[in-house]
Amino acid sequence: MERPAWAPRGIDITVPSVSRIHDYYLGGSHNFEVDREAARRAVGFLPGLPKFVQADRAFTRRAVRWAVGQGVTQFLDIGSGIPTHGNVHETARAADPGARVVLVDHDPVAVAHSRTVLAGDERAGAFTADLRRPREILEHPVTSEVLDLTRPVAVLLVGVLHFVDDADDPYAAVAQLVEGLAPGSLLILTHAAFDAVPAAEEGVRGAVEVYRAVRAPLVERSREGIARFLDSVELVDPGLVPLPRWRPESDVDDEHPYAFSGFAGVGRAA
């Protein structure tokens, strides 16, 4: 397989990546055949899976625009993925040209592409880090250079928490992130909900096995378990709701059934 110029030398392009699989679902071009094959296997079990990922991205755009409307113009996107069309950087800048954005991911391809997109932009940056080590993210030089943590920041955990096992204590990691933020900061998150997927249980389990095979096991949590991630912040209206129901900008009845296969919520730090 020929290595494209955008693929860092240190990565194994024969192994699927969740970032690149989701790039494929979103219509992006930074993925390999091995990623597309994994995506097709997952979609074979859950035909509407790309619609869920697209609904996740649509929520992100709405939440970022809302945050800017609240006067929060600094964004720390953890688990940012590959910056396809309508990413946090584009959405924030469209709402406020002076917005500052830091993109963080553990996938070197996602970070390499982010750096290319953000090259020469002093109000943006990207680096490799892991949500499970929140202090490293908050104390990273790129974070310090781009963001002023004494002022409100919107932290995004979109489509990432359902990949973090309870054994890694993601609740503590999220709480530590919030502790490091200034009052008035925002926590923006989404999480898949297995019991809301409009498919038979064997279809859900089949898709879960595909992700497990690419070393990205999905973690099932109840709505109450998802809500716990927001315990350290004050929920803003409309609370923790299915993705399309968070401050919709169009008729929710027109949404694809798979778009409701996860919850979204935003909270404000005291």
C-alpha cells in the first residue's frame, strides 16, 4: 500500500483507526481501504451508523455556535479526530474570527492533519495526548500558548467517552478537566446509547465486535451513567437529551432514526 503524503511515517497504515473510520462516515478523504473495509463491516450490522456520526457532528456545530453566543470563544477539543468539513475550528471561526482552538487526539494521523490545517495560525494548535491523562492536556505547552485558562474555555468531549473503559476511571478524568477550568467554562459532550439504536441486539453486538477488532472497544452506559460525567457542572437547557433534541435548528421529526442513538449535554462550571 502506497503511503500518502499526509500519513505520518510512524503509523501502521495496515491497521484501521477510529478517527479514519469516522472520517469516512463524514465523507472525508483521509482514510485507507483498511478503514473503509472496517466501516463497511460495521455498517453491515448497523446500516444507519454514519447518520449517528453525522448527528454527532451536527450537534457539535450547534454547541460551538451557542458557546460563542454565550461569550466563550476558546475551545479545547479532546478526541477531535480528523478535521473534516464543519469541524470545531471552522465553526468557531465562522461565529467569531478571533476564536482560539486547540485540537487534541491520540491518533497521530488526526493530529498530523490538524497541524497541516492550522499551520501558521497563532490562535490555534494541535497535539497528541490521551483523555485519561487530563493534567498533561491542561499543562501542555500548546494549551498554554493558545488558550488562557484563567478565562472560560469550552471543553469538547464529543464521541470519545464511549471509547474509555470504566477501569480507566473516565469520571475522574472529566472531573479533573473541569477542576482546571475557569468559572463560566463549558463542558460539551456526547455519548452513544446502545439501547436507543433502532436495530436488533445482534446488530448492535456485531458492530461492537467490529470496533473491538480494531482495538477500540465501545463501552455501554445507561443515561444515568452518561449523566454522571456532568456531575461537576451545572447543566444548561435542555439538559441531557438525544442528539437532535439539543437546541435543534430544524424539524427534529425529519431526523434519521439513527441520529437518536446517543445523548448530548452541555454544562457550565461554577
